[in-house]
Amino acid sequence: MATQDAAKPKHLKLFEELGQAIQRGTFVPGQRLPTEAELMQQYGVSRTTVTRTLRDLEHRGVVDGVAVDLVGM
């Protein structure tokens, strides 16, 4: 299974990690997520990867708008 994870695109890995953090309650509705720069540093990914992940989370209704606030679930 480790090979499958290694082959997974970085934006999908980050999407899953942030989604799991949200489900665990690390981030709560109304709270801002870390900045793009903070996410880049924390996860060791590019700004493009972070931007794509945040856009995907917004499209799924997990985060809301430019401020990237969590929506209530």
C-alpha cells in the first residue's frame, strides 16, 4: 500500500490530511486554516499544491471562500 500512497498526487495527499484534521476537530467551523505559506512549510509542498487543495476543499463545501474559513458540517 505504501507504493500506492507514494504514487498519489501531492494535492490529494494534502486534501486527505486536511480533511482528516477537520474531522478530528483540529480545526472547527468558523476557524481560519493556516495561511498558504504556513501550509507550504508544514507539509513541504508548493504553493500550487496548497492552492489546488484549498480550491478542492472549497468545491466540496468543506471550506468557505477566500478567507478559507471552515463551514459547519
